[in-house]
Amino acid sequence: MYKIQNQSFEELINSISSAIGISIDSSSFDYDILKAFYEYNKLCNSKIEEKLNSLLYENMSGTDLDDFLSFYNIYRIQGNNDDLYEVELLFSSEDSLLLEKDCLLEIDGRIYQTVSNFQIGNSVEKISLQRSNERTIEHQLISKDFKIIIDADKAKISSDKNIFEEIQKLYLISIRRIPNEVETDFEFLSRAKSILQNFGYSNKEKIKNQLLQDKRIKNVHIEDSNGVSYITIYPYDTNKLDEIIINAKHIVNYFKDSNIQLLKPNIVEVNVFGLKEQIDFLANKEEIMNSVIQNLKLVLNTSYMENEEVKIKKEILLNSVKETLSTFSNLEIKKELLGINYNYYFRENYRTPIYNKDVDEVLIIHSYDVVTEGSVL
């Protein structure tokens, strides 16, 4: 139920008297006028409460709920509120085309940006993009068929060749939107009620400073979208993420004066492949796989960041696997079949990775991602 807080008439009289410096009581000539205004305002507030409660939009669903809340410029969030696209590109060159995170690309008149760093070689590569608010690309690299324009400031070639000439070898194969789950009626209602009933200045920076006092948190990012403030927490140790989120919720609930949602970060999940099939018939296969993952976790957690990146050689990761396997007697493994790959999960959608890649030489983890151990495949 909605309830509008009203001053008592005595409180109203006292506040007016204090403001104008004149005592007002029942004998004052304007007392009855003020009393009439007070009763009228109280009646209006009562009618507003009655109207809001009669609407019962909490019981609405689907398009009825959308239509009602659109009157207040509140709209249902589509998935994670980021239009994600999967693009297939081919770079017919002996070199590789490297695109940095947030590199702008114009395709069919629309501008997108990369969600991570990508390397495109002489095979069809899938990269993930999201829509950008930018309207133009200042320094342009234009493909031969004019189907794709790339930000020259965030693209480079793996050799010393002229990138403006080499970009002519880039071809757009396809582009499709990655479907995301739509905000449920319950989630939409919760957010809408918070927006309608919470107004005032923002405490987001105060929340950020409080969160960063937790030494388990590496960074905090705040993004406002469609009436919601999204706070993404980047931990040093992903194993403590749920515990950190629980503690962070108490901080957010204490300080928040608007609708705030805590988000988990992008995840790089590192896997070992080529092993499971070789040990699937062994009685102690679970023990072997657990040992491999625990040692892999140790390597990942003890790596250090340099220039906003963590770089781990594939050789180091594979050596940790081989050393673990060597501790098991009478275990015959074709080590040349072993390899390392990783799944990249975007923001809170940990169910399905947006891409999976093999680690060729070096695994690079950026400051906006967190790395965690995955599985034995």
C-alpha cells in the first residue's frame, strides 16, 4: 500500500511561524485560510493514495505492465541491457588483425564496440560486439567492400605492414544479435516501485568508497542505465565472490537512495582439454582431475598483474598439469594431446560463454576481467 507522509497542522503552523517570524494561532486572521489549505492538501494526498492503490499495477503482467509503466518512462530491461552481437570476420592474410576492447566498428550504418580484445586470422573468427552510443568513427579503416569500418586507433596488425592496405583483406561474413533473457515481471515491478518511490541525490560514490575498503575487492565499476545503477564488483579471488556480494548488499542497502543492482564481473574460465578421455576408465579419475584443477588454480591465483594485465604462458599452465600427473604412479598419458582453452562469460550470464578459445602461447587476463579455474575436458 502507498502512504504519503503528511505534516500535522500544528507542525505546519510552527514551520510557517518560524519562517516568517510571526506567531500564528487560532486568533490570527489567516488561521482559517491556512486550515482550509491544509485540509485540501490532505484530501488531495488521500486521493493520490487511493488512486495509486486502486491501480494495483503489482497485479499487472506482460504488455499491460509495460504500457502502464511506460507512462512514467520506465521500460523493461532486455536481458542485461546490452545489445550483444556475434560477428563472423575473415582476415585473408598471413598476419593477424588485433582489435582492442571497446574498439569501434561500423557495420551497415550502425556503430558497435568490442567487449574484449580479439585476434582475427586467416580463418572465420567469431567476435562479440555490443551497440555503442558513439555516432562517428574519427580515424577510419575501411574494408575493400565498404561493409565494415574500424577505429584505426584501437586496431593493429601483427606485423609491420601498412594497416590501411592490409585492412582490404578483411571480410564481413555475418552478424547476428545474441538473444538475452528479458527482465521478468517480478524484476520489472521491483525496479519500477523503487524508481517511483525513491528520489533525491545519489550516494553511489559513497557506496563505491565503502566497498573498496574491503581488501578482497580489486575494483568497483558503476554504470547507470534505464533508471538503475549497476555496480560491478571485481574481486581478487573469485572463490570469495559470493561472500563479498553478501557483504556488499548490506553496504548498498544502508546507503542507497535509488535503485541499485549489484553485478558480478566478466569471467575467464580456464580449462584443461585432452585429458578426461584418456583417464575416463580409471577408478581414481576424479582424484586425478581434482588435483589437476587445484594446481591450475594455484598457478592462476599466484600470477601477478603488470600494466593492467595478467599474462600467463601456456607452457606454465601445461607444466602444472604435467607435474600433477607425474605424482600418480603407473599413469600413462599422451601429453602431446593436452591443451589449454578458456570460456569467456560476459557480466552476470555465467550459464553460457559468449566464446571459447584455445590458448596458443599466452593467456592474457585484463583488469576488467577475473580469472578462475574451469574443468578437465
